[in-house]
Amino acid sequence: MRPTPRTSRRDVLRFGATAAILPAFPTIVPARVFRAGSPSDTLRIALIGCGRRGRQDIFPLLDRGLEAGTPARVVAVCDVDRGRAAIAKADLEKRYAEKLEGAPANTIDVYTDHLELLAREDIDAVVIATPDHWHALGAIAAARAGKHIYLEKPMTYSIAEGRALVRAVRESGVVLQVGSQQRSHPSFRRAAELVRNEVIGELQKVEVYLPPDSGEAAPVPGPVPEGLDYDAWCGPTMPVEYAELGVHPQSGFGRPGWLQRQRYCFGMITGWGSHMNDAAQWGHGGDHDSGPVRYEATAEFPERGLFNVHTNFRAECAWADGVPLIQETGPQAGVRFTGPKGSIWVQRYKVTSEPTGLVESVLPDDAVRLYESGDHYRNWLECVRTGAEPICPVEVGHRSNTVCIATHIAMRLGRPLDFDPVTERFVGDLEANALLDYPHRQGWQL
């Protein structure tokens, strides 16, 4: 599929903006979510994955759940590393004791098997912050159990897993929010609205900049720590000899090594890339149902011991309307939108323009307006209660993640690839299509 000339772009974007604020499918809220039939009932939430990112998600959710209008309580934690689960339990109970006068002790239950946790009828929703290779299996199981889901980005490890998760969420009617929290940052919404309303003129180019991974980890094997179910941690991937540097630290919550191992994660292209390509998709439009149709990329994969994800890279992609998407390693993560009247540069908490006055433009009454969320966690809790579509629903997360994974496939193959966003397959390329998924270990299939 080659890029085609653009026609009636503003009308297309206006239609897309309207669709973006409406549910893509009827949402069913399980009756047990409101156990007494009142919206004031407290949602019961569990955390699956008690590592660095899980902690960064669950404590803000604890705070949001104590606010008027979004009552929710964390009641359970789950991790295949018993030590991490125990720390999460203790820290959550301490936080509740500090914030709730007379809060009872020992209120958080601990699990090492997520399926046992999901079998509990009294749990309404889960936060999933496991390593990337576990996202799909955990989230699909949660959807089938009728649990609402806050799922860390990148949404899934493979494109095929992403489509399977979309189906599971649609069939179950649960509310899934992808942890692409930049959608709830005013700077990114402002940038996307300026672009969608052609303040810079008709969009000519989008550039995405991502930081590089670095460092190395010597493949030093060691005994599996007591309390870690390493076989379950490997899950759908084939187990390899345990090395702490390639899994997660046993002391503290520093950046885990799995983030730089291709068998569990694709590196910055899906790490920071899932954020910035989501912003690119939002500004360009079609983020609910489409994506680029052309991918070409080069990347460095230097020898770094256990670490084998890409470091520096450059990719030249294009949407069907001919707008190029350039992705590359840069000193600062951000997105630049360029048109004949100027450019918009957006980073976290900051949006600027060239010329400077563009960013202050007052949009007309009939302007394209995008979904507004003041807080990503609060938005999820509110949508769980109402059944409304959250700001980053499952299809949006899947489409943004597809951009990242397709780019990674182009990196690996080193040749131009044509992609059909409708069939979600590469055009006439069996080798590329073989990388849309990976062989899941027996007993851990989708």
C-alpha cells in the first residue's frame, strides 16, 4: 500500500475527532461493579506486577480512590516474586494508615498466581504492570474474568497479541485504559488540537525523537532467588538461564534488565516510542483505526552482553495520505509537527512553536476538539463507573503500539515494508508477517 494523495483532510479529521469522544462499541459495566446499585460504592482494585512501574501506578490510584467521586480501594497484590509482593502489601497498608484514620491493618491480600486473584468475584478491576511479554496473557485473562483493566504500555509484545486483546476487551465489555499517560497531559492535547485544526497549515511532516538505551550486562548466571517463580516469570517465552542483571534487581526498584532484552521487550522503540508515536498518531489523526502504511528503518544492535535491544536508530515511515513519519534517536524525547505555516514541538509538560505565536492561537468555535482528561488514573476510574470510553482505550493503544512494533520489524529486516492497517499484515512479505507474533511456549498460548 503506497501513500496516496490527501483529500478533504480537514473533514476527515473533524469526523475522526467526533468519533474519538464516542465509545467505539457498546460498553457493558458488570453489575457487580456497583454491588449496592449505587455509584458511591467503592471499587475494589488489585495490582498485578509489583515492580518499579507497578508501584508508580498503584500509589496515585490509591490517592485518586480516596477522592470524592472516585471511591476505590486497593485490596490485593500479585507478583511471581514473593518478596516484591510482600513489600507492596506493606507499603500500601502503610499509606492507607497514613491517609485513613483508624484504617485496619493487614487489609491487602497477597497472591503469586494472577489466575487465583482473577477468580475472586469481589475484585472489580486490576492494574497490570508486568514485563511486556506478559501484558497480553494477563490482560486477556482479566478481560475474560470481567475485570476492568489499567494496562501499562506498551500494550502488548506483538501485533497479533494486540488484536487478540482488542477482541477480548470488546467481547467482555470491560473498560481498558492503556498507560499512555501523555494523553492526559495538557501539552500533548494542545499540540494535537493545534495540528488537527491546521494552525501550522496542512500537515507536511511528523518527527519523533526517542532516547537511546545504553550500558551492558555481563551474562553472569546465578541461582534463582528464593521466592521467585522464575518459570512463571518467563511465562510464554522459552526459559533461559537465570541472571539477575537480565531480570530485575533483588534489592530495590532500579531499572530492570529485562527492558533491554529482546525476548521480553523491544527497547526504546516500544518504551518511549509507545508514548511519542501515540502523540504522533493523535496529532495526525486516524489513531482509532489506522496507522502508517510504509516502514523503512536502520538500527544499531551492538554486542552488550545480556542486553540486545537496539541503541541508535532511524526510521522513515508514511501514512496513507503521504505525510511522512520520521523516527530517530535524539537527545530529548519529543514530537515535532511541521506544516507550511510553522511547527509545533511537544514534550512532557511543554509545548512550543516556531514562530512562537502559533502555540497561543485561539481556535474558532467550530474547531476540532479532542478528548480532555485532567488525570489518567482518575479518567480510568470515572470510566469504569460510567462505562464510557477512556482517553486511551484498547484500540488506540493497539494502533500506537503497532507503529512501534512494525518499526522494530523493519529494523530487524533492514528493507522497506508495506503494511495494511485494515488486515494488519505486511503486503506480500512472508518473512515480515512471520514476525507479527512469536511462538508462545506450550501451556502459555493466547
